[in-house]
Amino acid sequence: IAANYNQESCVKYIGPNGSGHYVKMVHNGIEYSDMQLISESYFLLKHVIGMNNIELSNIFKEWNKGELCSYLIEITGNILCKKDKDGQFIIDYILDSAFSKGTGIWTAKSSLELSVPFSVVTESVFSRYLSCLKANRMIASTVLSGPKIVKVSDFNKEDFVEDIRKSLYLGKIVSYAQGFSLMKKASEYYKWNLNFSNITKIFRSGCIIRASFLNDILLAYSDNNNLLDLLFTPHLQDIINLYQLSLRNVVTTAINQGISIP
């Protein structure tokens, strides 16, 4: 039984010779990237802005009403305010170690084999590996020094929160664009003749990376299935040009504060 989007079934024939499995693999790779971007945004909001769990929950819920509207943003807002039977926030008891089942690794490996840059997923996989080195990180925190995190002043808080929102959205756009570039190269290499309009349609509901801006991607591929790169389409190009300064500001701030946001 397939999910539906506006009464259209989210199931399509993808192509021959394992191409459907490959598309699902790339979907999962984008999912890795999405979760990494969200976690980095969460860390900045919590430690640089100084938001508590309720404030964090509210900001993600607010973001989900706009261009960031997506399944992962929605559940992030819900998770951050979730409490256990004793009234304690569950998020505060979750170990900061994330394992992987393999699809992110396979996506990164395929991008290397096909010479397609997929830096967002590759760094997301490495971040999971690093997170699992809990003992190493604990030792490092006692013997290696770095800058102390300085919270943003009240005067600049609102602007920096907006910079984080724009950076998160731009990061998501880059992640999806890199994922579709990888599928395009694989389609050419394996002679699958993938229909990216159909792939975008099935991503819009019933899957973890479903997001409202997939409609912009669908519009782009409906006009041209052989796009050179999604980042060059007029709408996404405008967003990149408008939001890149926010991304640079967030990355610069994180580096100066000693915060890892690969």
C-alpha cells in the first residue's frame, strides 16, 4: 500500500537492474545529511543562543510552518518537548552516539566510485563514526584545549537564529542537489534512464526525506529531466544567492567558538 500526495500514489516503476534499490540508497544518504544538518542547528541553538528544550521545540515547530516544512523538522519539534513519566525531557537522556546501518556508507562509497561530490553525506557518515568514539572524545576533552563557547548577545540573538534557519535550508538544498547529481551520474553509467520527475514525486510522501521544497525540485525536472545541476535552477539559485551570507556567518561563528559543523 503506497502513500499518497494530493491523491496521487507515491509509487513508480524506477528502472532495471537494481535501480530502485539504488534510488532508495541515495534517499537514505540524503536522510543522513538531513539529520546531521538538523543536529548541528540544534547544537548551535542550544549552546550559542542558549535555548532550553521548550524554546528549541517551539523554534523547530515554527520553522516547520515555512520553507523548511518537512517530516524531519516536524518530528524534531515534537521530540524536543517530549517528557518521560517522571516529567523529564527525554532528549537530555539520549547518548550522543549515532551508529549506522550501511546505506549512508554505500551512498558515500558510490559517490567516490562515480566521481560525484557528495560532501554532505560523506561528512555525515564521518560524524557518526566520530560520535561513536565516546571514550576518545571524553579523554580529548580533558587534555586538548579550545575556545570557550560564548553565547550570542540578546541584541544579536534574533538575527543569528534566522541565520541558522537559512543555513539549515541551504544545507538541505545542497544535500538534495548532490543526491540527485549522484543518481544522474549512476543513471548514465548504468544506462538506467531514470525519470527524476517520478523519483521526486515518490519522495513527497511516505518517506523520511519528504519536504515541501520537493515541489520546487519536481517543477525543475518536469521542465528538463537532464538538468546539469539542481543548484543552477532559477528558484534554488535565488535562494543560494540570498542565503549564502547567513551560511558563511554561521560557519565562521561555529569555527571561532570551537564547534564542529562539518
